[in-house]
Amino acid sequence: MGHQDALDREEMIGFVMSCWDDEAGGFGAHPDHDAHILATLSAIQVLVTQDALDMLDVDRVVKFILSLQQPSGVFAGDSFGEVDTRFLYIAVNALSLLGRLSELDVEKAVAYIRQCQNFDGGYGATAGAESHAAQVFVCVAALAILDRLDVVDQETLCWWLSERQLPSGGLNGRPEKLEDVCYSFWVLSSLSILNKITWIDSEKLTAFILSAQDLETGGIADRPGDMVDVFHTHFGVAGLSLLGYPGLVDLDPVYCMPASIIEAKGLKRKWKALPRRSE
Amino acid sequence: MSLSTSTPATYELLVSLLAKCPKSIEILPGDGALWIHSEDSSDEATFAPFLFLSNNLGIPQKVLHQAYIHAVGVFKEVRKLSTRPSQEIQGKDNPAAVQILIGSSSVLILANPSHQTALNARKLLVKKKLIDPRTELCFIASLLSSQHCAKHAELWYHRRWLLSYEAHETWPPARLPAGVGETRRDLLFASQTDLQQELGLLSHACEVYPRNYFAWTHRLSCVRSLLSNHLTNPSKDPNFVVILRREIDGIKRWIEHHVSDYSAVHYILTLSRDVLQCKSLFLEEVIDKEGMLAHAIALVREYPGHEALWLYARIAPLIFGTREGEQIEQFVESFVRPLASQNSTTSAWDDVANQLESSEYAGLYLSRRAKIDNPSK
């Protein structure tokens, strides 16, 4: 939204570094919590956004991430070994941001994602798990970073994604679930990466996201009338950016970070959002 | 009453109740003041501000919140004393500290089922043989009985880790099927009773939280493990076919009673595909006899306003289609085309608010099918 100075930079970096788990070589979600790949990517994203990667022991973090790849190609979240395509995307995204993607076994990672493809064209959390819009995002975005979108059944997947739109204009994440603002990002990012963002009704979706905003506090809820939170505010704004909403900066749908940062790092992949409107 | 009880005492009471492995747990609105009377001297009052009847535990939300805040401090302090992965394990943990760690983590996990660090602390205690894995499975089953916990991926992950850990501890390596390991995460059930209990737990979790993604994924892991076990040694478990039939029949009934639950539809289709991919004529026959395409078609005819059922009918032919062409044609001509051509405003079935009209589902079915049959168009 162009207000990167709204939060204190040093305080933010200080908090991120206080979550470092020196024993594991990764970040936890909060000081004194165990390292996990989820929090590790968040830490890297914050540090990249704040241009503070010099704070990071990159070699140790890379070692932590690479240690979590399993023989099947998927990644575990921590040393206890539970696997999920979210963790695979995180590994690919983080290694890419750190310029260390060449150390990943790409073939195995892609092979695992292929195993997760369902008959509806979508992807789930593990091989055989139901298609889920957020899991579709992580698989498609990982394939985009790895330049392997050729393995996606694009038409079938985009049908399924476009069928997530309900009469209210909002999107759901699975059949017959309620619409939820966060899927504006999970679905739109995938459609944007596959250059099919016009397959949903953008005007109705924009109106739905705006209707979930609490005009007094400014935040966005999962759906109109509910309590607002940071999570849905983030993904609501991300969705609006991809829809070309006026006054927002461009969002890179592959990394879910400001497009200018990803472009400056030379990591931009092919994707297409709606053109930014002037008003 | 709850307001006059000190937080540490309430916290300790909650820890002791959770340690009893309740049959069910429910988070109740408010602080319990509505049903607790200070003059009450009955057994029920002993557990105030909690309700504890026939091993079923009710916890007022506000009380849980207070206990959680207390548990955060207790957990943080005690964790400094033990259980870091690098520390020496057996025999060096202070038993009192271990009990405090078990108690505080149980409250943290109940209030915040995604508390990875609390779950990890308990996994380490299992590895140190300071928590019996069977007791831990029982605790997690108590949590999963509650709607508040049933959908959390981390609890299902934790349960799978326990089942896998137990299998590796109890079964000598020679008895483990090929491929069983940390990443394959095959789950082995020592007895039919254990398996049935797991499936029962899953059905309940899917009932209290509809379209329960991680519960259905866990169910698939369980039944896939049985399948791979059967393929490794078909003569070992003659009951496999009986279990498979019962499972598919049971899920078909489930879908009939939960017509908007696509998670169940996905499960039954994926399981059928897995079984068909085994290339066993015998197993193929089991699946054929279940007539799942006919089941899907009958359900769509009955409830055409449900997207989940249309997807069932759309995807089933991709699995069973080559053998069922005539049935699909008949369905399309007698039902789908007439429905698709109806004006949606005059549809007799448009009873589902907030959903596409049934005629639109029919239209989608036809357009998707045309593409599948003629991919070049």
C-alpha cells in the first residue's frame, strides 16, 4: 500500500532475529519456539523486504532447509518429518530468495508435485489429498519458480479454480465451502501465474472483498460482518492488487511479495495480473 | 463461581481432568457462571468451573483462555529445565519438571491445537519414554473429539507421528512392509480393534467438523497402509477384502447423508483409483460391484443442487468410464441435457441459497464433458 515505513524497521528486524533457533538453524514462530520451515520463510521474507539479509547466517538456513527434503522429493516442516506441499513451496521460495536454488533436487520436487495432482486438475497437501485452492497455489507457484509449469493440466485446473466463485462474487477454497476473502489471493495468484485471471468475474470479486472491510477500523474480515484480522487484511489487499485496484503497488503472485523487490532480485517469472486502474 | 476461583487452581484442575483422557471435550461459551452454583454440593460442583460428567469434559471458553495464559508462563519456565533436543535424555529429567511440562503443554495444545512447540515437547517426551505413546494417542483422541480441535492439521500430524513411532517401536524391522519409513509414514494397526477405533475417531471428527480436510487425508493414509500391507503379503490378512468392502459401503452411506461433503467423495474416488491401480482382478471386481458411477448418478438425480455430487458424477467416469459408457449416455440424455436447458429461474430445485443453480451445474457438466471427449475443440 506504499506505507513501508509505518512499522519500525529496527524493531521488526530485532523481533525476527529473536525468533532464531540456534540449535536447529532456523526460525521459530516466536522467541523460544522450535524452528519450523513455515516461520523460517516468513523471517527470510521480512528480511528481504527490509533489505536486511546480511543479518542472516545464510549457509546455516540453507542447510536447515535442504535437510528437510525427503526421498520422495517433498519437504518436511521440521525434524519430526510430517510432509506437506506447503513446505515444499516454502523451501523452493526460500532457496530462490537466497540465491541457492541450484542446491535443490528439482526433479524429485517436481515429481512429488505431479503425484499430488487430482482428477479435477487441482493439488492437495500430500499425494492423494483433496484439491484445495491454497495447496493449488503452493504447487503452481513452486512449479513457476522451478520453470516447470509444463506439468500442470492448465485447462482442467483453471476450470476448477474458476468454479470457486460463488454468486456473492467471493471465492471458496473447495466445493460447497463458504466464500472467504483469503481465497481471493490463493485462487487469483494461481490464475494470474497461468494467465487466466479473466476466467473469474473481477468486478464481483472486488466488490466482495471491499464489502468485507470494516470501515471504522480499516481491516478486512473473511466475509462481510465478521471480525477483521491481519491474515484476511493481507490477503484481501493482495487480491485487490492482482485485480488492478487503484492506489496499490503491484504484488508478485508467485512470491506474495511486492513485485518491485522480486524484479530487482532478477526472480520475476511470467504472470499476468489485471492492469492497474487509475480510479 | 469461576470468577472466584484462582487461576492456578483452575489450571491445575484442568490439567488433572485432561490427564483422565476424557471421552469427549467440548468448549462451551462464557465462563460457566450459568450452570455453576456455589451452594451446590454435588459431585458436579467438585469440578467447577468445568463440567465433567461420565468422562465427558465441558470447558468454558473464558476459563480456558485464562488457563492458557497461565500455561504459557509455566511452559516457558519448565522448558528451560528439560527436553531440548540436544540434552541428555534418559534418567536425567527431573520427574516433577516432566509432569509440569506434560500438564502445561496439554493446556496449550487444547487452547491452541497448532502449538507446534508444545506438540514437539511431547514428542520428545515420548521418545524419552516419559510419555507412553498409547496414553498420548488417547489424549489426542480426546482433543480430536472437540469441534474446536478436529480440523487442525498439526494434531493429525502429531497422531500420525505417534502411530508411526509406535509401529517402529513395537514391530521388529523384519515384519515391517517394504518402504515403511520416516517419509512413507505407513501406519500399522496391531489389531482390527485398533483400526476400527481409528476409523470411528475419524468419522466422529468428520461429523463435528464437516469437510474435515486433514481427517479425510488421515483416513486415506490409514486405508492405503492396509492396502500396501495387503499387496506386500496378500495371504497375511484374509480380512482385507471384507474391510475394503465395508469401508466403501460405509462411505457411500456417509455421502448419502452428507450430500455437500466433497471431501468424502474425493476420498472414495481416490481410494477406488488406488485399488484399481493395483492391477488385481480380484480387487477390481470388488470395486466394480460397488457401482460407484451409478451411485453418483442416482445422487445427482435426487439432489441436483449440490456441487459435490456433480463433481462425483463428473470425475467417476474418469476412473470407471470405459466400462460404463452406456450408463453415462443415458444419464446425459434423460437428465443432464433437459436440466441444462431449463431456465434457472424456473428450476424446481433452486433451494440452495448462495450456490449455483442446478441447471448451471448441469451446463458445466456438459461443457466439461465435451472438452474431455474432444480435447482438440
